[in-house]
Amino acid sequence: MNSTKEKIAKILIENKNNFISGEFISSELGISRASIWKHINSLRSEGFEIESKNKVGYKLILNDENTISEYEIMHDLNTQIIGRSTHYFKSIDSTNTYAHKIAGSSEDGTLIVAEEQTAGRGRTGRYWFSKMEEGLYFSLILKPEIPIMKSSFLTQVAGASLLKALDRLGVNSSIKWPNDIILNKKKISGILTEMSAEIDRISYIIIGIGINLYGKNFDDSISQKATSIENEGYNIKRLDFIKSFCEEFEKMYIEFLSDDTDHILQILRDRSEILWKEVFIIRGDKKEKVFAKDIDRSGNLIVSYPDGREEGIFTGEVSIRGLDSYV
Ligand code: BTN
């Protein structure tokens, strides 16, 4: 948190629902009353409800315990890289699209969060339903100094972090390799990883995640395979979720950057919905029954065919389905 406005927001959040005097803010930050007033109005225009009382000071009203803002996300966030710079939007076309626009001038770990997307994108060109009040849609801009061939493993890092973040909030989910988070056999979250690279060097990677926290009604096209966390009987707050995710992701991102992926792979194997089972792999129009044997150190799915042949499947090449249901 660097700007004066961010510092004022931090003080207000720390004293939420209580008055804090202008004199206190002024002496803490070494700024004039006029400057405080200007920033308070700017915070109000961003949607904060701030009461002001002559000779008493300012009070941030946070009655809705499920609010979210960049200041609240960054406040007391226990990370060094992830989310240290956060951009929040009530509504946006797509957090991944916005991430591409600002990636060049953004630092590693920059987070973009929205409560609604009007043009959310899923894998393989599909639409990602991103309604207000239903979920959280966010993207991370990453700038790791790693060989290009290692980049796809970041989808696995994100998957393992989602599992762990949900564990912390009491939701025991599983993963359908490579990028679907599953609760009671239905999808609650998906990951879309995109990259911009030169011939031999990564410029940046964007990990986009949509999570269905509260949705009740699902479009016919997805109602058989999608659910929300609330639909399955859990209630988790947006802010708790995004903070837990950032903290879990950072731990695993650091492990990944130091080539220490055993812990991540263990989570992915232990919590897999498809390993040690027969599943269908779908490549374009072709659907084949295989046995899902393992996830290798590069994050590829090792499958065996009925004729005994084995193959490592690269993330992003295929879709996986259960023999008679989604997983
Ligand atoms: C999937 O197809 O399962 C991946 C879905 C990824 C959706 C997220 S929501 C935030 C980010 N912005 C987008 O437009 N897509 C990703």
C-alpha cells in the first residue's frame, strides 16, 4: 500500500464502524485536512460509504460483511508478491483481457478482481458465465523467469492453491485435471492460463480463475455439470476466499520457482477426481477410453490405452470426462 489514498483506506478499515479523527489521520500521514477530504471523496466515488461528522472525524461503514475492495484485499494480506498490487472492479468485460492490457507495466503477482464479467472467457473459446452476486472472477499477472516449457505447470499450481484455499475455509474439494475444481462431482471453479512470450522468453503469464460462490440457477448448457459452493451447503465470504487463495498461491509459486514441486504434485494426486480411474479423453471429435495413471513432474497426465500403450497428455490439449458423468 503506497498511495496516500491507500493509506487512508487502511486506517479507515482498521477502525471500521468507528469514528477516526481528521487530526489523527493528518498527523499519521503528514497531510493537510484538505488533502484528507479530497481522498475521502475519491474513496466514496469508488463505492465506500464513509460518514463524516464535524469535529469528530470519519467512519467507514462496513455493514455488509461480504464486501470486497482492493484496499480490503491488500489489508493484512500475508504475501510478499501475490496481490501486493491489486485492481478491483465491480464489473469488467474480462479480468484476463484487462490483465493483458496492463501486463507490460505491471509487477509480478498483480491481481485483478471483479464481481461481474460481461465477456468472461473459458477454455477453448467457451463463454464463462460471470454474473454479479454469484461468484468471483480474478486474474494474476505473473512474470516468472523460467523456461517456456515449464509454464503450463502454473495451471497446476493454481489448481493446488484453490484446493488448499478452500480447505482453509472448510470446503473439501477435488480437482479434475487439469483445471476444474470439483465439489460433489460438479464444477465450482475453472482456470484459464494464457501466455505472452517471445521466441525463447516469457513476457508474462496470466492465470484467470472463476469461482462460483453463490449461484443458484445455471444456464441449461451447464446445469448438469456446474454448481456453486453455496448450493452445496457452504457459505464463504469473498474476502476470506481471495485472501486465502493469494496466500496459498504464493507459497506454492515460490516452491515452483525453486523447482520444488513434490508438495504440489502430492496435493494434485491425492485430490484428483480422475486418477486411477477409466475416463474418456476428448480431442476435437475423437473420444477415447483410457486409464488415468499419474500426473508427471511436468504436470502432464499419464494415461494408458487398452492396447497397453502409454502417453503423457499435455495440459490444454484435451477435455476429460467420466465414463457416465462429468467426472
Ligand atoms: C474454464 O473454462 O474452466 C476456465 C474458466 C476461467 C474463467 C476466468 S474468470 C476470470 C478470468 N477472466 C476470464 O475472462 N476468464 C477467467
